[in-house]
Amino acid sequence: MVGKNIKGVLNFVAWLTGIIVALAVGFAMIDGVLAVRWIPEIVTQVAGWIVVATTLLSAVLAILKQ
């Protein structure tokens, strides 16, 4: 029983960490802090918005599924 609870907590922490990292990367791409060589800045910014939007969407869907 205790092992099951610990596994659930660890799964939640891993999920939350993934959400935070994805948002940090997305916003860094939007702000121009994180750049990709040989790719125009506007493309990187659009990709950043896609990362942020899909991350938020997946988080909302995951919460609604629970």
C-alpha cells in the first residue's frame, strides 16, 4: 500500500517537472533567450508558442482526465 502511494507521488512529481521544463523552454524560445542556430528567430518564436500551447493543453486534459 505504501509503495503504491510513493509511486503515485513520484509519478506526479515527474509529470509536474516535465510541465515546468516544457514551459520554461517554450517561454525561453519566445523571448529569444533560447535560440537554435541556422533557424530564423521568428520560426523559433512560433515553435515556442506551439510548445507553450500544447503543454498547457496537455496539462488541462490530464487534469480533466483525473
